[in-house]
Amino acid sequence: MEKLRNSLAGRLIAGAALWTVALLIAGALVLTTQYQRSVHRVDDERLDAVIESLAAFSEMAQDGQFYLSKMPGDPRFERAFSGQYWQISLVDDDGTQRQIARSESLFDSELDIPQTIFQQASKSTGSNVKAALTGPDNEPLRSLTRIVRLPDQISVLAITAGADRRPGDKEIARFRLVVAWTLGLFATGLVIAVILQVRIGLAPIYKIRKAIAQVREGETEAVEGNYPAELMPLTEELNNLLGHNREVVERARTHVGNLAHALKTPISVLLNETSQNKPGLEELVQRQASAMARQVDHHLRRASAAARAQVLGSRTPVAEAVDDMQRTLARLFKDKNIHFETKIPPELTFRGERQDLDELLGNLMENACKWSNGVVHIHAEPSSKSTIDISVEDDGAGLPAQKRKAVLARGERLDESAPGSGLGLSIVNDLVGAYGGKFWLEGSDLGGLKVVLRLPSVTNPSHL
């Protein structure tokens, strides 16, 4: 049962089977009910015709004796216990009734009609009253009784016609059996058709599962094949996810390889120098160890940034991050009384981690504050449907065009008197590359340097 609840095919088949069976049962009930009513209506119409003919043939002689000018033509009324009967009773003024005529099929018996039937018929003269009676052979009868007043006569007659119910009930039972078998076969055929339809409809999903298994086993690198239009977006997303995973693994492999290559030379130098026991070994070890530490920090930072950049669903409001960084730097450079001007639409959203955006903005805005003469502008705007441009510029001395590329080199310093490690813009370059963005330097209209970041953005942040 638990397996059925967790199966999409099982749910579809069970749901369709339940609705099919329910509708067929309802159809069977409607058909049998209508057929039963039709059989009873035909019986009632025939009994009503018998009563009409008996009323038309009823006469009263001058001496007050009742007689029929003509007998009903159905020969079953002449055969004893045939199942077709009629009876005529005379109703007195006090409501009592006595039989005055009957069909030969009753033989030497008469129909036992309850007094309540005559009372109901007296209240609706000319209308039939239905009743279930017992025949002379103890068979169940379906009967009609009508009160008739003869023309120019004060006598009131009660005419009753009855027929054996069993033939009609047998026909109804036979019809019910036929309907049950027929609709049962229909239900079986429809359930089989539903099973086939579900299997055929879900076949592409089974095909995708097989394709994913082939990717897992290393037989293919992507989910391949032709699929229905409804499943094509799924296969595209799966292939994008597989490509993303390959990219993450490749980045990790690249960083490990770069780190190993960067450490290989310092380690070789240390091994050679320590094996020869040369003077000045302490200074050499310290210098090479520092270089290795910088390389380790650098590659770990790049690996961490690359991993965070690949996290799906991360997003950060740009205006909020800029405001927080501006307040921090305003306190840090309060002696320079820097005037910040920001122009950032509130809906702009960076598709990435908040700590990475803080590190990017922190490096650029801190450099701008450090070299500015008191004015720093931070602007942001969408550059396409999926990217945004963030620019940070100052009114400082600026940077010649020929030196702008040099500052991107790891550890390059433009002014040895300025505090810092010189790795700020290199860190920015690494982070931007991890997110697949761009980073360049321009001259600012304020007279200083303008740094522009192009980063991925959330397409519709309001819908997330």
C-alpha cells in the first residue's frame, strides 16, 4: 500500500479506475431503474386498458342485476390461475363492498382487496389506485383499482385488475444481470486501457531515468534523446546541473593543481638548501614559507569563492550591501570626511553570496576612500537581463592607462607608502572570475580612478 501511494503510475491508475467503476455503477443503477419503471409502466398501461374495457362493458338490468355486455378478449382471463385476473365489486352507500363479477381465471376464489384500497379509490373517482395483492395461487400481484359510477345509475362499482409480478421481476433481474456483466467487461477494458495509457504516457519518464543511470555509470555525459515538449525543460535543467557539477569538479581540480604547482618550487628550494646546510638558511626558510603561505591563502580563497559562486539560489540586494559598507567606511575614514554619493535602484539583486559582495565592495570602496580627496561615487545599474554593473570612482589622483593592468598582478604595489598587502584588486579579480563576471578600470569624470564590476543578477527578484 505504501508503494502504491508513492507511485505516480499507481495513483493515476487507481484514480482512473475508481472514477471509471463509480461512473459505471451509477450508469448501471440508472439503466436498471429506468428499465424497471418501463416494465411496470407497461404492466400498468395494460391493466388500465382492462379496467377501461370492463367499465365500458358494465351494464345494469332493469331488475338491478349487473351484467357484462362483452367479456375482455384476453384468453388468459379464461384459464384458471393464469396470472391475469379481474374482479368487479359493488360498493354500497355505507362503504361495504361485495363481489358481483370476476374472471374465470380466479376459478372458485376471489381477490382479497383491503378496505383501505376502496377508501383511497373512493376519494379519487376515475383514477387508479396501485396495490400489491396476493393471487389465488399465492403469487404476488400488481393491481389497479378504480371506482366507476355507471351512467343513469346510483350504483358504484369497484373494478380491480391484477397481473402476476413474477414474469416482470424475472425480466428485470435478467436485465440487471446483463447490465452487470456488460458494464463489468467495460470496466475491465477501461482499466486495462488506463494502465496502457499510463504506461505509454510515463514511458518518457522511464526513458529519462535510464538516461540518468547511463550518465551515472559513465556511459554518457548528458541526458540525450527526444522527449515530449513538457519534459524538454526538465532534460535541459538536468543537463545544466550535470554541467554545473562538472564545472565545480574541474574548478576544484584546477585549484588543487595550481596550488601544487605553486608550492613545488618553494619546497624544492627548501629541500635543496636544507640538504646542503648553507648559511642564511633561516632567512631563506622564512621567505619561502611566507611565499607558500600566500599561495595557500590565495588558492584557498579562490576555491572558497568558486564554491560559493556555484551555490544555486543565493541572492543579495546590492543597495543594502552598499549602505552597510558605506557606514563602516565612513567611521573608518572619518578624519577625511568623505562624501559618498550612491545611485542604486532598490530592486537590483546580485546572484551570489552576501559575504562575497561585501568583500568586493569592501576592497573597491576602501581603495577609493584611501586615494580620494573627499568624494566617492558608487553607482549600479542593470547592463542586461542577467547582469548588473557596479562602479566605484573617486576624485583622487587617478591612474595612468599604462599602469592599470599592473595593479591586477598579484602583489603589485603602486605606492609602497600606502598600507595594505597589494592583493586587494587581485582578490577582486579572483572573486569576479569565480562568478563568471568581468572587472575593468577606467578614468573617472571626478578625476580619479573608476572601477567597474559586471556581476550576475537575479532576473526577477520580486518573483522569488
